[in-house]
Amino acid sequence: MRITMIGAGYVGLVSGACFADFGHFVTCMDSNIDKIDALNLGQLPIYEPGLDELVAKNVRDGRLVFSSELDQAIHGADAIFIAVGTPSRRGDGHADLSYVYAAARDIAARTDGKAIIVTKSTVPVGTGDEVERIMREVRPELDIAVVSNPEFLREGAAIGDFKRPDRIVIGTNDENARRVMTEIYRPLYLNEPPLLFTDRRTSELIKYAANAFLAVKITYINEIADLCEQVGANVQEVARGIGLDNRIGPKFLHPGPGYGGSCFPKDTQALVKTAQDNGTPLRIVETVVSVNEQRKRGMARRIIQACGGDVRGKRIAILGLTFKPNTDDMRDAPALSVITALQDVGAKVTAYDPVGIEQASHYLSHVDFAADAYACAEGADALVIVTEWDAFRALDLDRIKAALKEPLIVDLRNIYRPDDIRAKGFRYISIGRL
Ligand code: NAD
Ligand code: UGA
């Protein structure tokens, strides 16, 4: 099959490289010429484990090419995937669909006459209808099918998620589009992930309902963690105790500083807006959005309290900046709320992240970036673990203690055992455990 990906970001690039690895011929097209030029020089615009090897191999084998020319990219394609961004619209939280609609217009103007357009971007219910309307308006004679095929990969585990998905959702009533989509995903049948065919609107809603459900689950365990602290219980044991129930499941029950990233925050907000617009407010999701926002800000208070109630003039060392490990993505990272709140009350901040410093430097100011975890701790009044990179799980605690001014660790990801770390002479504050 010949596949075109419009948008070579986290989703477009990973999906494109994986489809090429299945044996399809893929062109990744992006309107950002610098990105395409870099890709053509073998430089990836994002950090995603394993992606550089996968891209290099498929480029070498002639199955993956990059282009900033739409005509060239879509010529002869069996399916054209739209994988452009759908960020929160400034001011009202609705999904900004301008990139999706611009892509639809451009494709309609240049396609050969027959096309299957597949929306992989996360888009609100009814977007497929609008994409179809726009394309018919631009070229009424076109023979098109517009399919919804939401993506469920996670950053940091994107290749594994794409190649071994729990399910593949395909929203279309068009028989030919169904056949083409089945053929595109055929190489995955070996692992037998369920191929779920639905109508387009249902498919669009499945994506938001899934992300919002996961955000609810995280927020629930975060609130249970707060309760654990008040009543002297251990949230990790509570999570295990409930997660062993198959109806609940053990995943997404890790308490932390609040969910962040390029998707949960924007997708929960967009779902809230869709529901309000349709007169059926989703009160649970509305509450989750506001509880999570408060939680991210509340993390700074926890650190200030641990430092004796005042951090003016004190130096706080932050380990981990990205919204989760194994990515360089800083979009809506909890570290941003934590650091700016600390700076607002006069703290000086040193930070270290294994891969996120370059991205973080675009979002933060007046932060001293350190070369490693030990340099970060040097002379600090407290060490705060914000993102659970593996590299932080087995720190040389004697060295950290010697570097710190005060032996205080605030662990917002529960990566150490309280007893172990206290035995080393630290004061240790974590989440939902005494
Ligand atoms: P991204 O910002 O990393 O990439 C989007 C790319 O699209 C950019 O490179 C941009 O230059 C390009 N682009 C924008 N308009 C274009 C146009 N008209 N023509 C060609 N290229 C264009 O975004 P992302 O994180 O890959 O997310 C893309 C979509 O996938 C979003 O809707 C997101 O919600 C969804 N999604 C993301 C993830 C994830 O882990 N990041 C997972 C599942 C779904
Ligand atoms: C999430 C979903 O997991 C993907 O299925 C989805 O495709 C994607 O959003 C999307 O639509 O873009 P991602 O944002 O990459 O993926 O990362 P997650 O692993 O889901 O983590 C999101 C946030 O929740 C992170 O800040 C993470 O630290 C936090 N989290 C996650 C917790 O605090 N506790 C948990 O138990 C799990």
C-alpha cells in the first residue's frame, strides 16, 4: 500500500515509520520545511526511544521518504492520513481544528480525483463530517471517503504501542475504505489486536472517552493519595489492593503531581466543551480538569512546606522536567507549574533532565540547568523528583547527600522506599505515604 502522512510530529512520524516497517511505502509530509530538511539529513525532530533506528532502516530500504511538497506526497496514495496538531484553542478550550481543515482543503485541491482521507489526529465528534464537507466544497467531483482512525500510542512507548495496540478503531461506513484500512493494518493480525469498525462519530468519541477515562483514573488515585496522607495509609498498597480486581486493573493508578502532556489536558477540556455544547455536561470530567490544575499548583506548596514554609532565597533542585520519562515533550508538563510557582515566591531553581533541557529552555526562564543529577543537587536546600526517569531510580544517595545543603528529598513520583531513604539520613516526603 502507498500511504501519506500529513504532519510529521510525534504521531505522524511514529505511525509513518511503523507503517513503513510493516512493508508499506510511506511519505511523511510536513509544512514545516526545517523539519523535513532535518529528517532528510537523518536528524529526528523528537526524542522517542527506538525511533531513530526505525526511521533510518526504512529510509535505507526505500520505504520511507519525507517531503514538504503536498502534490508529490499524495500522488498515487491509497490512503492519506491527517496527523496534524489539534491543540487547545486559546480562550475557550475547544480543540483548534484549523490545521486539520487547512490540510483537508490542501488535499482536496491537489488530489487525483479518488482519495481515502484518514483522520488520525484527535478530533471532536463531527469533525469528519466537516472535513468531508470542506473537501466536497473545494472539489465537488471528487470520489472521497473520510475515515476516523484515532491513535492510542503513548509517548516514550510509542513504537511498541503502535505495533502491539490493544485495539484499532476504524470509523467508516464506506466498504472500499474498510477494505483499504483492513489491508493497511493486516501486518498486525499476527498479534490479533481487535479491529473495531464503527461509524465515524462513534470512533471520534471513543478517542476522547478513552483519554478522559484515564485522566479520571489518575485523578482518582491522586485524591486517594491525599486521603492516605491524612489517615496514615499507604497509597501504593491501596492501588495494588484495588488494581488486583480485574474490573479495575492495575494500570494508571500511580499517584503523582497531576497528569500533564500534549493530550490529556487538552483532550479533557475539549470533551468538556463538546458535552456542554450538546447540553449533556460531563460533570466528572469537568471536576477532574479543575482538580488536576489545582494539584499541579499544589505541588509547589508541598515543597515550600517541606522547606519550613518559606523558600525565598533558597535553592531548589528539580530532577525531571518532561511530562513523563522517555520523551522530550514539555507540553503541559507539571514541572512547569511547579517551577514557576516556586520562582513566584522567591526560590532559585536548578534543574536537570536527561533529554528535556533543550525543550524546557523554551518554556522556562531564570532556571540554572545542570549537567547531571549530582551537579543539580549541589548546594540546594531540597531535591525534588518531578519526573520518574530510570536514571533517578538508583542515585548514589551518599553523593546526593554530600552535595545538598539540607538532606531533604521531595519525591513526587514515589520512586524510593521511605524506610531506605530515611535510613540514609534524609528527610523524605512522597505522595500518599508517610
Ligand atoms: P505535533 O505537534 O508533534 O505534530 C504535528 C505536525 O503537523 C507538526 O510537525 C506540524 O508542522 C504539522 N502540520 C501542521 N499543519 C500541517 C499541514 N497543513 N500540512 C502538513 N503538516 C502540518 O503533534 P502530535 O503530538 O503528533 O499530535 C498530532 C495529533 O495526534 C493531535 O491531534 C494529538 O492529539 C493526536 N495524538 C497525539 C499523541 C501523542 O502522543 N503525541 C497520541 C495520540 C494522538
Ligand atoms: C496518553 C494516553 O495514554 C495514550 O493512550 C494517548 O494516545 C495519548 O495520551 C494521546 O492521546 O496523546 P501520553 O500523554 O503520551 O499518552 O502519556 P501517559 O503515559 O498516558 O501519561 C500522561 C500523563 O499522566 C503523564 O503526565 C503521566 O505522568 C501521568 N500519569 C500516568 C500518572 O500521573 N499516573 C499514572 O498512573 C499514569
